[in-house]
Amino acid sequence: MSCGEPHETDCSEVLDHLYEYLDHEMPDPDCTKFEVHFEECSPCLEKYGLEQAVKKLVKRCCGSDDVPSDLRAKVMGRIEVIRSGQVAPDDGMGNSLT
């Protein structure tokens, strides 16, 4: 998606990293860059608003569900494997567990 207007930060870059922005997982300078883009680009601002609303709805509807401790441990273990750069084990059926 692009509004067709030139921007310092391209619409595709903003949309590719929208969830990082929504989840506050980007450095401050990048957040500022995105905020400037949203001020200039109504299609990207609309997409941001829609994704933000969906995220809030999911949190409201599913935010209180307890995650089984064994599932949490498996997920955290896989995250650590990925972060360490190790090859992930498979599930015994030839599928990678990452």
C-alpha cells in the first residue's frame, strides 16, 4: 500500500514494521520517524489505527486467558534457541520446532 506521495520514510517500510511500532519494540528515533510519516500519510495512519484497534480488542477478549506453564516453557525455550542462533530441534515428524 502506498498513498502515492513521496515521504522520507516509505509506506512499505512503515507497514512492514507496524507491529514493532505498536508493540513499542523499536528505538526512539525510528518511532519518531514513523510518527512523522503518520502525520503525512492518511492511508498509513488509517492502517495503524485499524491494527491498534484489533490489538486492543484481542487484549480485551483474550488478555485474561492463562497460558499453561508447559506451553510457556516450550515457547520460551524455542525463543532462546532462536536468539542463540542454534539449530532448532524437530518434533519427531521432520518439522522444525521454530
